[in-house]
Amino acid sequence: MPFPSPQSHDLQRRSQELKVAARYALEEVIASANEAGWGTGEVLGAMVEAAHSLEDANSADPDPADDPPIGDAVREQIGHGEQFD
């Protein structure tokens, strides 16, 4: 499901647009989960926990695209006693 692009540059309107789009996306996820046999309460609880986890990850590293590639991190570890599968 594609997420819509913002239509406004005004921060208040953008915020409202995003809330509407996010609610629509979440309603679709809940409906899909319900069809698969999950209860709405279960899905909402899992979503809240997942959102908190993502929020924590974003706080720790707000722009992971700026991180060095994983390959570089692995190469830096070689010869320092670490073993990789």
C-alpha cells in the first residue's frame, strides 16, 4: 500500500494529513490481521509496542542512512577475536 505524499507545506495541515493517512494505513493492517484470525485488541497492543520500539530506535539513530555500510563494520572486526558464521 503506497503512503500518500504531503499536499501542504503548512505544518498544521501536514500533521493532520499525516494523521489521516496513518489511521487509514493502520485500519488496513488491522483489517488484514482480523482476516488472518488476530483480534483487534491484540493487533493494537502489538502495534503500540512496535511503535515504541521504532521510536526508541529512531531516538538512538535518527538517520541510519548516514551509518557506514554493514560490510565495513564487519571488516573492522576482523582480527579482533570475533568469529562470524
